[in-house]
Amino acid sequence: MRVNTLLSSALVLAAISIISLAGCSEHPISPVTSYGRSAMNASVAEALAEFKGSSPAIAQQIGQAYGYAVLPSVGAGALIFGGAEGRGELFKQGSLAGYIRMTQGTFGAQIGGQSFRELILLQNAATYQDFISGQVSFDARATAVAIRAGSGTASNYEHGIVVYTKPTAGLMAQAAIGGQQFTVAPLQP
């Protein structure tokens, strides 16, 4: 009994440490070098092409969105407690407007690790403004539409937002609660 309690305590402490470290990254949100900006732009372009290629309806929805954020690679891991982090680019009316960082924390019955791409569509100027000011946070697992090969119809906006995810590697089983938070670094004029 005492061993189980110690093991549980150690797992909880380890998970809290992992989540804390993931949330306290010292790396800036936007790429620092021109090479970093080029690499990020290429990754985002590839991810965006995948999302557009998954369905003509989704491609049309991207073209009509006031703004959108593309996270080409989000890494997630969990063992009771989970965390995820990803970086990408933010667009306003089709033009690069800044860089974005997403962090996620979860708690519940979950185990595994995976990476995925995420596309967040912002329907109008008000939703875009809420997003860049940090007033938008949600649990993408509850609101996202997972895109798989050969499928893909456009989803309806909920509160001005549509989220699409596309798994790229790994496997995670989870029945957990949590949320994503976004930090935006606008381009310097």
C-alpha cells in the first residue's frame, strides 16, 4: 500500500515537472534568425497545403477566413498529466501577421505521445482580435475536427472558430480535461 502511494506521488510530481517545464520555455515565440523564419515558413506552407488538399470545402473555408493560425508540428505527451507545445504562424486576411505559440495542459486517464498539425480558422475581425489578445483558449480535442486521408468536409464555426487537426506520428489514448492557450508575437512594423 505504501509503495503504491509513493509511486503515485512520484508520477504526479514528475508529470507536474514536465508540464511546468513545457510551459516555461525560454525560446522566443518568433524565430530569431532568417534561417529560422525560412524554416518555419516552409513547414507552415507544407502543413497548409496538406489541410487545403484534404478537401475543396476546407480550402474554400481557409480562403474565406478573416484570419488563421497554422501550427505545423505540435508535440504532446501524457501519463495521467499531459502537456503539448507547438509554434507556427498567424495570418490576417491571407498575409503573415505574426508568430504563435500554443501550450496545452491536460489531466485524466491518458497515456502516450503523438505529434499533429493544427489549423485554427478565425471567422471575423472580432474573433481575430480576441485571439491575438489572448482571450481565446479551448480544448482542441473537444472542438477540433480530425482530418484523415480521404476524408474532410468543412466544419461549421463555433463562436467564430474552427479547429482542424491532422495526426502525423505516435499514438495517444486519453479521456482527459484540459485546455490550450495561445501567445501571439505580431510582426514588427
